[in-house]
Amino acid sequence: MAVEPSGLARGGYFIHNQPVKIAIVGGLSLLALGVLGARGGRFRRWLLLVPIGLVGFYLGGVLCPLASVQNIFLKWDTGYMLLFLIPVVLALGVGRVFCGYVCPFGAVQELLHVKRWELRIPPRLRRTLGMIKYIVLVYLVVRVIGTGTGIWQGLTPFKALFEWGGTPLAIALTAAFAALSLILWRPFCEAFCPLGALLSILSRWSLFHLRSTNRCVSCGRCEAVCPTSACVNGEIDVSRCFLCGRCVRACPIGGLRLAPRWRAATRPSGEHVVREDGAVRAPLDPVETPSPACRIDCSEDPNKPYRHKEANDGKPFPVAR
């Protein structure tokens, strides 16, 4: 059984330019938290170019999902531990921020995705496919503990792209998932990523959750725009949520927000709401707050106006201007 040499045997605690990697990944993580705090999610798609350039091409795809969950056991006595703790601490703090804002592998898939070509997978099938990544995580962890060696190094899709080359299998996997990304939203992330599986588990106990506020009427608009089927009637499955912000911007009454896990989410009266198009809408007056009896018909078009499900006159539900 081959055993990795210790950190000191490799030449010190920090190896393979780890201080630079920690600084870049840590800096991007702070930037992501700043974007979340400033509610600048509508610029997120363009911000994904930054981790692709820095973490992807410049660093060669650091924290490769297939390798990272094994390297934490093989390089535990080096600076890799500090690098690996960045996404872990983020997940325990706010959720899957690393997946949604810092990981270059997921960012490439998302930017390749073409909305009008999207193939919508039924939520139940999506959740079934999502179990594969947990099986991959358990297999890799058990194997590396038992053998002291890693496998599938460099086979993560798009690793060959970031390193400008790779084995024929690595290149083939990159091409295959690039093609799948055109019609599926982050196919590797949702179904196969072992690092995403670990962060998904940790995010269930994060200090802050994206939650529905006291204004939520379970209208279904967030559910219609969520790319991962994490939203169901205003309730968010934080283990599946990438914090992309689509649901927050789609909600016309500000019914979703980050809130401490131990406290009910509320929205103070008088707070303005930022819409999907970037416009700022004044909050609803108490007399205009929709009742639980209303529901948006968004099965085909999530941008349809409010309509009361029991109304026959077809008039939109009143919204403050």
C-alpha cells in the first residue's frame, strides 16, 4: 500500500503554492459573501467569470471535486487543510456559497447553459439522480482511508480544460459534460460532485438559511424559476440551494431572505423589494398583502401577474406601485 509522504517530508507545511491558492479562494469567498450581503445577485452570472479565470485557469482548477475529498486525508498535515476548510466554513455559515460563487467547475457549466434549450427534469427524478453524488462521496472516502491512495485524479469534468490538456478520458468527460450543460443546469454538480455532496450535508446545519418570511403566500413563483427544484411552495431545501438568488428576485413581495436558522424569517414593514429586472418596488401596504388563498399561475410563464385562484374577473391582484 502506497502512503503519501508527510508534509514535512514534502518540504514544509505549505506545498504546491498553497498560500497563493488560499489567498485567492479566500478572497473570492469574501467577495461572494459581500455580493450576498449587498443583494447583488443579479450580477452573479458575470461574476462567475472571475473564479473561472483565477481558480480555474490560473490555479489549474484547485479544489477539484473528485480529488479534494481524497486529498484531505492524504495531505491533512499540509496547508491543504486550510484550503479545504474555506468551503467547509462557508457551508457551515451560509450554505453552498462555494458551489454557487467560487467553484470554477460549476461556473463553467452554468455559463454554458442555454435557457431556451433547457431540459426540465421532474423534481422526483432530479432528487433521485442527486443521490449518486453521495454514493460517490462515500466510496471515495472509504477507499482512500482503506488504501491510503487516491483515484480518478484529474478526471473531474473541465479539469482538462483548466490544465490545457489531460488523458483521453479526462478530455472526453469534459466534452460530454460541456454538451450536457447546454441543456441541463450544472449536471455534474447536481448528480456526481462528491465535494458538493459534502457541502450539501454541512449546509443543513448552516448558521443562516434562505427562508420564506411572514409575507410568503406559497404562490409558487420561486418554484417556477429555481434551477435545482430546491423551492417548493416557498420552502427552501438548503441542501440543494446554490444561493443563485433567482427565487429572491422573482418574488414580487420580498417573501424570501437569509435569516438565522434559529429564528423565524421576517421582513420589516417599509422595506423595499428589488425585482428580477433590477427595479425597486415599494413594499405592499398591509391592506394589499396577499392572503394565503392567492396563488400565481406560473406553470408556463413565471412573469404572469397576480391572479386570485377563486376570482373570475381575471383582474390582477393589487400590488403597490
